[in-house]
Amino acid sequence: MNVKRSSGKKIAVLISGRGSNLASLIDACARDDYPAQIAVVVSNRPAAKGLDIARAAGLSAVAIDHTAFAARETFDAEIDKVLRDHDVELICLAGFMRLLANDFVERWRNRMINIHPSLLPAYPGVNIHERVIDDGVRISGCTVHYVRASMDSGPIIAQVAVPVLSNDTADSLAQRVLSAEHQIYPQALRMVADGTVRVSGERVVFAAGEQEAAPLVSPLMVTG
Ligand code: GAR
């Protein structure tokens, strides 16, 4: 993993577990021309493996254990304080498995994005890959979107389609989707951080002349 550099929009990455998407963002932020830097990584689970990834990369890594807070709002307020202490401008949710309350979501409106392992608005929530396989769906994928208060909703920035194979298990499909996640999240964050995309009328619009199609097609499908 590369060492972070310090220029570009200051972002916070919020995680709950493994942190593989965090790792892909750390790598992206290490590139010379990347328009974002990670100011802090926050986990609601103190044992999250992603905190070790953050520390190994020399980043500030903070655990805010949600079980220590009686109300969602006080937990959110503690996160907000850490973000303000680090001058955060943009939030990336990367496997952060807590719902944030409306006040927090509104405070960070259009400055908070999330990655989800389905082609939203299909399959919000959990156990996505099991449900996709049970339904016999042939194409799944992943989505990066601006965050709104209801779970896994908000204006869509980028999506990658991933084939569902007849012998897939939830694990094998999750792996294939995860590889796509690691490609699309850095691309989507770049577009948000450098102003290529913005929200207008609850849809994402691209700055004039920008290439819209690149993140939309899965390279995994170009196999003849
Ligand atoms: C990823 O697949 C991410 O899309 C998903 O959790 C996983 C986290 O993995 N997020 C959601 O389901 C949000 N609704 P990671 O910790 O290795 O990045």
C-alpha cells in the first residue's frame, strides 16, 4: 500500500469492518494527481480490521463504539465532532453499517457518498448477494451514490455491472462485485472531489464535456 500524500479535498472514511474499500481509497489518494486526501478514518467498531489498515498507512484512525451511546443522535454528534476536528470536507462511507440520523445526513448533504454492492435502487439493505442469487438475477453490480436519510438511497454517481454466473455462491458473487467496488469507488470519489459531478434536482449531473460512460460498463464483461 502506498503512503498518503497531503493535498486535495480532505475526506473522512467511515467503516465498520474489513476495510477493503478503504484500502482502495488509500491507494488512490497516494496518486500524485488525485484530488482528495484522507484526513481521518472512523469506525463504529473498535475491532474493525480497517482501523489496522488505516494505522499501517499512517492515517488518523478513531474508534467510536456505537454501543457506548444511548441515542443515535449522540453517536452521530461524536462522529461530527471528530470530522470537524480534522477539517473534513467530504465523507466516504465504506462498509459503514450504521444508519445515520436525518440531522447528520442533512448537515452533510451532497458532501457524503456511499458504496453499496448492488445496482441500486435494486437490493438495498443486507444479504444482497444471497437475494440476487435466490431471485435468479443475471446481472448485479455496485453503486456509488450521494447519501440520503433512507438506507442505501440518494443520487447515483456511478455503477458497474457484474455478471451473475449459474454456479455462483453468495461468496463468489461478493468477490466479483467487490473487485468492481475497488475500481469504481476511487473513480467516483475523484469525480466528486474535482467537481466533475454535482447534484441537481436529486440527480447527478456531469460538468460539460466530461466523459460519463467510462465507469458504467464492467471490464469483467468484455470477455467475448
Ligand atoms: C462492501 O461490499 C460494501 O459495498 C458494503 O459492505 C462491504 C464492506 O467491505 N456496504 C454496504 O452494504 C452498505 N449498505 P469492506 O469493509 O471490505 O470495504
